[in-house]
Amino acid sequence: MKKKKVVFIGNRPKILEELLKNNDLEVIKAFVIEQPLIENVENLDIERLNSVGDKDRLINFLKDSKYDICVSAGCSYILPRSKLPSSSVFLNCHPSVLPYGKGIHPLNECFLSGNNIAGATIHLLVDKLDAGDILNQSSFELTDEIDVSVLYGFIFDLEAELLSKTIIEIIKNNMVVEAIPQRGEVTYYSREKEKRKFSAKDITVDEFIRNTKAFSSSNLGVYLLTDTQKILAFSSEKIKNNFILKRYKNIDKGKIIFQNNDVILVKLEDGIVKINKFQIDS
């Protein structure tokens, strides 16, 4: 069988690895968008793009070249699918359970939305953002011990596994694609620093914990403004101990109950939170 010609666009090393190891595929071009973890590969034509300003270069190649499959995974550009070759199959890999978590920060969204569902989706690429019909999807419940750092540890492996399964099915079906429309509530999230700042007087314990789970990565965190300090928190727990709750019942909201090198206890709007991974922001 003649190998299917593939174009890769994005920043996901696992996806590119999956394409390269498939013996039924020939990756003729890889557009790598601001991802130093994707190294140069022998006999692979890699072109490195900026996340903004290089869209025309990309579109011109897609319009003028011959390929069977285009795989997008972490592409910062919305591609004009309706203006690209109709004979090619365009796939997008997305690390959420669409239509939940459309946009560029779906892993944070799955905590903040309160839906408590995470996963990955392979869908057809269309002109609108993350809106194409679904070919494969995997989902699971977010339990209490899961935060965004845990998701980052395996979610892109799951995404790559789904892509491999999808491509095998497409080739087996003689490049005929079978997909189903997205159904249900649509959610989006775009990460901004200002959205990660909270007053200790005005946030509930559950809301604060949900946010620290969503931004537990060492390069993110959640800012908690107390009456005396600005705390950058990465992990937190709800204090349930009746003795502690009773002892500090009359402490004003927004005050630090106590702190040391390992832990901070803060009185929030409706209870006490234990912050066990943090930095004091100057």
C-alpha cells in the first residue's frame, strides 16, 4: 500500500512522534510552532514558525502542496479549512472533551468550569475554532487528587493514542471519514494573569481550591491577597478539623492565621484553607 502523505502543524512532540512511527505514513513536512522540545529529525523537513505573524507562509504551503492528511496539534492559527484542498483530510487534536474546553487553555478550563471531566478529542478541522465533527474521544472524571500538573503528565499521551487509532481507522476505511457532530454545552477559557488574583476576604474555600488545582503548575499559581501579604499558591486543602475551625472561628476574613516555611492557614470567606505549596510574592 502506498504511504499516505502527512503534514504536521503544531507544538506537540507526542503527536509528531506518533506520526513518524506509523509505517503507513510519510510525514512530508512539519511546521513546528515555538516548540524547542521538537528537535530536528533526519530526513524530515521541519520549518519553525512563530505563534503569530507566520500564517501566510503556512497557508500558502497548504494550498499549493499535495498531501493526504494534515494534522494540527497545538497550532496557534485558525486555518481556513474551506479554502484548503477538499481531497485532503484535516484533523485537529484537542486535549479536552469537546465541546467542553474550546480554545487555547482547555486543561485549566476543565477544573474551573465545574464539569469535572477531562480527556482528549480528535475532530475534523473546520473554519471555526475547535468546532469540527468528532472522530474519536476519550473522557474521565476528575477526582480530588487530580490537578493540572497531573493532567500534564499524561493527557498528551492520551491525545496521541487517540490520533493513532483515528488514522488507522481512516486508512482502513479508504480515507472515508466517519464523524459525529459535537453536542452539548460549549465552554471556553483563555488564561489571563488578572483572572488568577483573588482577595482572601471574597473567595470561598472550594473556589480557591478549584483554582489552585487549575493552576498548580510551577509557572502559574494563584495569587491570594490577604490583609498583609500576597501569596502565590500552587496547592491547597480545605480545613475540616472541628477543633481548628472552632478555635479560629472569630478571626476576620482575609487574615493569615499562622504560617511557617511549610504551610499557611488563611481565613477565607466561608472557612479556612491550608496552603501547602506557595511563594510569598514581593
